[in-house]
Amino acid sequence: MITATPLALLKSHLNVDHDLDDALLEHKLAAAETWVTCTIEPTYLGGGLPAPVTEAILQLAALWYEQREAVAIGVSVAPIPFSVHDLLRPYREAVTGHVAQ
């Protein structure tokens, strides 16, 4: 699986120091990048990702890695954090059709 966000960066973000979950982490990165791609203006994905977009991908992949089920009994689960939406807001296409600056 090829992703724009390095696996090593996600592992550092999560403080994971083993290789046992690499395939799962790569899958979470790919899913997070796909979700972000569908959320922001695609032109930002051509020449490298801005740091806020990478941070949103890391937060989303980490959330999905740590919280693997949609429903859990007796455990608090969270939807996509507001911080992910906030990080991506400047890169979303505005209603006018222009990208917000």
C-alpha cells in the first residue's frame, strides 16, 4: 500500500515501537488519506501535503487504530474529532467554488 504519509510518522505519533501492526497501520493510513481526499480540494494532494493535512490524516488514522469498533459496550467511543475538521477547513472548496485561503 502506498500512502503519502509515512508509516514511520504514524508509528511515532502513536508511540508504537514494534512491527507487529504494520499492515493494520498502513491500512488505517490509506483509509484516512482516502477520507481526507474526499473531504478537501483534490488539487492539494498533487505536490505533497501541507502539514495541517498530514496532521489530520495522522489523527484520523490513530483514532481508527485505537478505536477499532464503531460501537463498544461500556467504553467511550468518539466520532471523527472536531480537530480533524478544523485542520482541513482551509483546504476545503468554498461554496463559491474557490478554495479558501
